[in-house]
Amino acid sequence: MTDAAPIPADLSFEDALQRLEQIVSRLESGQAPLEESITLYEEGARLKAHCEDRLKAAQLRVEKIVVGADGQAKAVEPAGFD
């Protein structure tokens, strides 16, 4: 892999996904020269990993509702996905 700029940690999931869609479109068009295609592929791989990390972080923030014996919600606690 080349010394490409890292993906900013604060890049939103939506922005990363939009850029990834642009990359896929460019690669699928077949119009990019080989070197550009390789660079785009590498950036796409980094964006994919970034999106996966953002999704995992979001999943860990999901909360579950604790339901009491009477069927009523009694508390909210962090979800345990581990």
C-alpha cells in the first residue's frame, strides 16, 4: 500500500459511504488508468474499514430496554454485544 492520507477519524459514516460509492462508480466505469485504479481501490479499502468501525461503534451505543415481570419497561441499560 502507498503512503496515502489516512481517513480522518471524525469523517461521518454518511460522508465515507458517499466517497466509497464514488470510488466504486469510477472503478466500475473502467475509465480509470491502472495506477489510479489501484489508488482508488486502496482508498476504498480504508473507507470500508472506517465504515465498519463507525457501524460497530453505533451498534455498541444501542440501548436495550429492560422489561419487568409485568411486561412494562422498567429501565434502560447499555446493550451487551460482546
